[in-house]
Amino acid sequence: MNVGFIGLGQMGTWMARHVAAKYPVKVYDRDPRAAAPVVSAGATAAGSAREAAQGVDFLVTMLPGPEEIEALMLGPGGVADVLDDAAVWIDMSSSSGDCLQRIRDAHPDASWRVLDAPVTGGVPGAQAGLLQVFVGGDREDYERAFEVLATMGDANRILHVGGPGLGYAVKLCINLGFFLNAFGAAEVLALGTKAGLDLGLLHRILVGSGTTSAFLENDMHHVFAGDYKEYFRLALALKDLRLAVDLGRRVGVPMEVSALVEQIHRRALVTQGDGGQLLAIKQLEETAGVSFRLAAPDAPDTLGEEQ
């Protein structure tokens, strides 16, 4: 079984390394230096994206978003034209069903298969090979690709969630919920601390109450330590928020609160720059005149992060 892997960012590099431990893999990234860690794990560096996609049983892509996916698949020298008829393209990016449909519409006679299979677990999950994977597409293709996916993810958390595009939909729901929870929690903490409550005491009270969330219990500890989770860029978080709001418009769901949170993160990108995904919280701290810092926060070790 031969695999091609395109997109060797912070997560893709680790994912490709895990695949290379079990299968022959050709890897490609626009930055040729990115291939070196994966080649050292046994992969072969391809000279182009098309070379990485030629003659493989499975092509895995891990890219920033729809624009990059369409450029890869449909642009000049697009790889969709060189996929074998029996190949399965597994896109593990955070993207949209509309993007997937445009690519399929551009190749109506192609017989290669496609799965949308975005992941959660972040860089820690990618390093450990314990990502959770949400797979959209035909169940037969999912079953065929399962062993490849299991090299990168927790086999018990690789889920077939429905037809084409529904893997993307799950990931957008998760990320939207994460950022809604994150900013809501930050506003509550800002209100309480500005009113005079001790930050640590208020946090403990909230965690023990009906307002608790995975964000308050786990991820807020990053902010307490001054870490706005730099490993995932704010621009990518904003992209996922935009795609989630767009999905809501397409399927007819009012997205008033979500659209506002999207705009808050858009403003944070302008005022704070393209740093960590939680910089909207830093923006709130500055606006409200509060500081979410604890001298020695008790930060749990968790893979349960959104990206």
C-alpha cells in the first residue's frame, strides 16, 4: 500500500511520520525544508505535489483551508488529474463541503474516491498519534482507509459521521463551540475580576458550578500562564469561524452570536496580529483593564484541545 502526503505543517509533519512508520510514503510541502523530519522517519521526498500524488493508493492532504485545497487540486498542475482511478483522497484539513463539491464537479468523470477527515487533538495529539478523526464519505471508502487513518489517530475515536462534507461539518461545529465557550468564559472572568473578585477563587467557583466547560477546566490554564496557544494561528481560527457561519447561512440556521464572535476574532487579528488562537481574550483583557494571570496555575495535561 502506497501513500502520498501533502502538507507538512506543525501537525502534518507528525501525522506523516506516523504513516511512514507503517507504509511507503511520498511527502511534499511547498517549503522543501519541511520534508526533512519525515524523510528521516523513512518517507521519500517528492519533487512536486503531482509526484506525491502519482501512483498512490491513498493521498492524504493536511492544508490550511479551502483556498489552498482548491489551488492544489484544481490550479495549474493540479493533482486531481494524476490520481489513479482506484485511489482514495483523504483530506484531513478543516474545510467545507462546498469546496469538496467544487473539486468533484470539476472532475465529473473521475473514479477516484474522496473522504473528508478533519481531526481534533492539536499538535500534542498529532505527536502522540492519538488524534480524533471525523470521516465523511461512503462507508466502504472509510473502511478501506481505516488502517491508514489509524496510524495517525486513536482507533477508538475514528468515526464515520455520514456522507461527503459531514466530517468537515463536525469539525466546524467543534471549533465554533470552542471559541464561543472561550470568549464567553473570558467575559465572565473579566466581569468578576473587574468587580473585585479574586481570579483564582472565581475560576474555582465557576468550574464547580453549572457554568463550567472543558475550556474553563482545561484551556483557561494556558491563558493563566500567559500562553494564548501559539501553535495554532489566529488567522486559521478565524477561517474556521467564517466557514461555520457560512455553513449556518447555507443550511438556514440563524448565527447571530456566532457571527459576533467571528467579528470579535477578526478585530483581534487586526489589533493583536496573527499570533495564538486565543488572542481575542488578550484583546478583552486590554479593553477591560484586567489581567488573567495566576502565579502558579495548575495546568492539566490534556489532548482534548480543539485543533
